[in-house]
Amino acid sequence: MLQDYFHFTRLERNGVICLLFAILLCLFAPKIYPTLFPRTNELNYSALKPFIAKWDSLQPTNDSIEQRLFVFNPNTVSRYELLQLGLSQKVANNLINFRKKVRPFSRKEDLKKVWDFKEEDYIRLESYINFSQEESQARALAKPSKQSELFDFDPNTVTKSQLLKLGLSKKAANNLINYREKGAKFFKKADFKKIWGVTPDDYARLEPYIITAPFASNEIPQSYNKNLDLRVNVNSATSEEFQKLNGIGQKTADRIVKFRNALGGFISIEQVGDTWGFQKETFYNLKPQFIITTENIKQINLNTATVDELRSHPYFKWREANTIVEYRTQNGDFKSVQDIREIKIIDGVLFSKVEPYLAIE
């Protein structure tokens, strides 16, 4: 039986021998080839080495450049000047390549699109970014002037073409029509602001021309009967108290309270708008009804906190939490909250957000 499996015909044996020979040839060919066919014209780079070394010595580096801050135009600034501003060689090259190969910079925020351009560098340099007067005028001329016609309209019946005549963007007009087609109605003028794409300027310009037809009392949602003069303290209100506000249901109210407890309290009213699932339009409408007190903000002791305690805070991820604890283990207790700025991954933006929630005890 076994002989049947391990028996080779003469043709198969020749094939195996040829295959082994080909494998051996591939293995030893790189070593045999230079011996059989030596190079006759070997290139000698030794004469170029002094010139290469001199060229390298002439290239500016961050260590050899005195760093300073000055007003600059990102469309004309040189590579050397970018190094003076404290940017790395890689970022300086990326910035110049961006304006050459992608497009010129038209506003300050465009610098964030440069590969590897850090947020802390943008914060540090933002006040020094300045475009020429000609570029500013060109950007103003590039914005198409919107010819609008003002007339009375009911957002419950107005057509898309009429919305465009009123000066709304196509996006805002489409959003309004879609909002209405889903069964929603405009019960008062302020409802017009709920449409995504309707800017505060649009509303201020069109508000005198908005007309809403009267509805039967049973058609008006109960939320519209809520007290618009009610004021809610975002750091002490319960879920039930949040639900008394127009536009906040139980799920949103519970999320606000949960987010507040995870933070340790709100430092500013703007943080309430960061609650997951809380629509921005609703937040901005309710913002005048929010008040805040910050006496009882819960803080984390940097010298005793564990990784799990730090990462439980919404502003910390596991990486930052673990790095803080490792840094403390290697260097001893923190003397001040500012000491965590020595950790590279704790940038200026993150530090400004978490500082009120940290303490040294």
C-alpha cells in the first residue's frame, strides 16, 4: 500500500530533479553572478561626499534657527520663516506643498488642513496670520451676491422657488421642504430657526415677513404651552426640571444629567450643548433659559487617581489617563495641575478643557 503512494515514474523523478536544480540555482545565483560577470565601471561616490556634507551643513535646522513670532502670510511665507515660527521641517514642507499643489490659503482655518499641523501650533500662531489686502478683496468678490426679493410668506405653504427668491440657500430651502413633508408644522415664527441652514442673519432679515396661519388648539403640541420664562440651573436641575423646557424630552434630559455627572458639573453653559443627541438648534433656542452656578464642581486628585478614575471622565481617553499615571509613577507626585503640560500628548486644547476638573491634594 505505502509503495503505491511513494512510487514515482521516471518522468516524475526527472521533474523533481529539475525542480530541485531550479531552486538551488535561484539560491546561489546572487553569489555566483558577480564572480562570473564582474562590474567593469564601478561608480565612485567618494569624490561627492565632501559636497554632500557641505550641502547638509548649509541646510537650516530647528536647532540652528532662532525662533520668534511675527506676522506672516501663509501664501508667501518662506520655509526658513516657518522654521523661525517654531514649525518642524516636515510641517514647513507640507505647508509649502499644500499651497503649491492643492490651493492657496484663503482663511486662517485652512492651515489646519496641512498634514501634521498640530492644533497647539494653530492656537499659538493664529493671531499672527495675516492675508494681504488684495487677497481679502478677492475673497469678498468671490462670494456671489445674493439677489433676494422680500415678501410675506407662510413657511407651511411656501414653495422652494419662493424660498430661493427670499434669499435662502438651496440647502436651507430643501431642508425646510423635507421638514414639512415629514409632517412637521410651523406654529410660530421662531420655528423657522429650527431649519438647518437658516442662519441668524436669514431669520433676522425674514422674521417681519413670516406669517403662520392659526391652528386648532388640539393641533398645537403640548410642548408649546410650556413656560418660556422658566429658568433652569444646569448644574442642579433634575431630569424632570429639564423636561419642563420646550423641546427637551425625557431621553435628552436624562442624557444631560448623565453627561453632567460624568464631567463633575458644567463649567459653562456651552458644555450643555455637547450632550450627545441634543440638537444644536434646540440648544441655541433654550440657551437664554439656562443659568449656571459652579460652586460644587467635582475635581479629580491627580496624585491619587487611578487610570480607571481618569478615563471615566468624558474628556480623557485611556491613552491620556494611562500616560498621566505612568508619568506620576516615574517622576513622583505632581506639584501643580500645570505639571501635566510636561506630557506631550496633553496639548493646549485638552488641558484647557480638563484643568477645571483637576486638583492637587
